Amino acid sequence: MQVDTIGAHLTIEKASRDSERIRSLDMDGLKRQIRFNCDVTDARHAGIYSVCGLVMRLRDLYKWERGLPPWQEDESANVLAWIGDKEDYWEGLLDADYRPLSVNGAEVDAFDTTTVNQWLNPRGFFYGAGYAHSLKPTFFLAEIEDHTTIAGREIWILGREHARDLLTLPAFSQNGQAILRIEAGRMYLWDQILYMGNSGRRALDFALQACGLPDQRHETIQRHFDDVWEVQKALYIRHEIGELEEDEFDRTLWRSMLADYPHTAVELFIRTLKDLLADTSPKGVLTHLIENQDSAGLGLYMAFGNGITRMLTKALICAFDDFTLHFQWHRVAEAGHVVREDVKSHSRQVMDIYRQGRRREDLDGARTAIEKVMRHLGLIRQ
């Protein structure tokens, strides 16, 4: 019997095209759903930022929507008009709920990243969802550039982003994996350099010189930005690996504290403690820098610490000042050990206070006691 192979081939081709079209429609719909949830979280939580902080985040979101590089600024009138439209749109979303996602014909909770990524990852996409500072929900969808293993941990390197909210988050951990967002990371790095304060300027200049930049003018940094990014992205990844490995600060207790003290000085304190425990851990940033004698990376790490971080890492700051003159890595390692032991002690003290507060059903009293510790350390005013 003769088989019509041409007709069969055309049928298979049509079925393949139809299947591809359906997958494309599924992805388009999923992108819209994720973007809607991004808009809802921004509408609900824009108030957690200061006026300046919100403007900076809106500026980043505008650049992402317009496909602009981090250093390109649009006309102020265009940006302000866009901000006005965005805020008007948010007004209508204040009472909206997060929508479930339609994934492969089924409805999936917007925070069920495991189920969503089981369908997305083979198609070259990665979905992120979780809670950030002040317990603001955050969502994004990005294309996968690489999937690898570093220091025994699964690492996802993500490229073009198809959905995101106000939060320019360069890296995070999710389901035991570390995720690097290239678009957000490059935007975040540029902003850190652009708005660098006096306290970190000397370390930044040292880092840029170690990266091979002839001067620190913005035009020069822009030309050599890829070189600086290559150094910084390793720090982002190593920090997340340290977060995944670190267990000095009880994770369950830490999450409970975040839920009980959102948008407070206590939240910032315990986040900083956990960050420093991660960075000084055996697989964290500082260990990586010392083992590889990465001078540029050390300079960037020292440049970008916030105020609380600087107060808790005075030994490391002194060692770095000496390092810029004598390049003695053993002194950096010794200082890192001192910082780690201090932070471990502070963490235990804070956990003990919180546990006692829960037993007494006096979380306000526990917060007052933790703030007293912070005053003693000079982290908040008397």
C-alpha cells in the first residue's frame, strides 16, 4: 500500500506549528498575568519607600519598560508623565488580589514557583516569586541564559526579563538554588556606583583601578562596565551560596522575626546580621575573595556596604585600609574571622531575646530589647 508521505509530512508540520502557536499564546497570557501581579504588589506597597527611594525604583522600572541601558536617561518630562500614568493605574489596583497563573491548562498559585518552573524551565524561562524587604511580594519572569553548579549549589543565570516589579533585585535564593538576574543586577550595580556616598568612595576607586579603569569618570565606567560587572556578579552569586549554606541564624526564627517586625530597624538589623553571616561563611563572598586574591572584588565588596554593615565590620574596614597599601590577605582573613565571631554573638543575643518575648507573648517588649542592643552597638541613636 502506497503511503502519502508528503501529506503526512505536511500534517505533522501543521500540527507542530499549531502546537508552537498554542505554546506562544500560553506564554503571552502568562506574561500578562505575572505583570498584573507585579502591578498589584507595586500598588499595594509603594508606600514602604521614601519619596526619593520610590523615584529611584520608578526610574529603574521606566528604563526596563523602555529597554534602556542603566546609564541612559530619558527626558524628565517623559519620565514624569509615565510616573503620573503609573500612579493613576495603581490607584485602581489597591483592592485587587493576586491572580493565580494559568500554567499548561491549570491554575497555579502565584507563589508556587516549583510548579510554574517545572513547565517553564524546559521552555527556556524562569519564574521568581517571594517576599522581599518589609515583606513586599515580588515577582518576575526571565529567560534562562545558563544553568550550572558552583560550590555544590545549583545556579541559574537569567537574561532578558519579561515581567518585573519595582524591586531591582540582582540575586536571591529560591528552593535551595541561587539565581542571578543579569538585567536587574547591572541596573543595581550602576545605581550603586552612580549614587556612591563618601564612605564608600575610596574603596570604589580602588576597585575600579583594580578592574583596569584609567579613571573614575562616568563615561569611563560606562565604557568598562562589562569588566566591573564580571567582578560584581561573582559576588552576587557567592553571597547567595553563603545564604544557602549558613545556618547560624535559625532560618525559621529569622522568618518569624521578619513577619513580626516588618519595615522596622529590627528588620534591617537581622537582615544585615544574616547577610554578614553568609558573607563570612566558608563558602561565602569573603572566603571566595581571599582564596582567589581578588583585589577588585574586595574593593567592590567594601564599597557597597550600608551604614549598619559598616558599623558591624569595623575590623574589616581597618584591614582593608591597610590592604590598599600593603596587600596583605592574611590580615583581611583575620579581620573576617573577628567580624564573623562578633556577628554570631549578636545573632545569638537577638534570637534569645526574641524567643523570650514569644514565650512571654510580649513581642513589643522583645523589639524594645533588641533596639536597646542596637543602641549599644551605635546602630541607632540613643
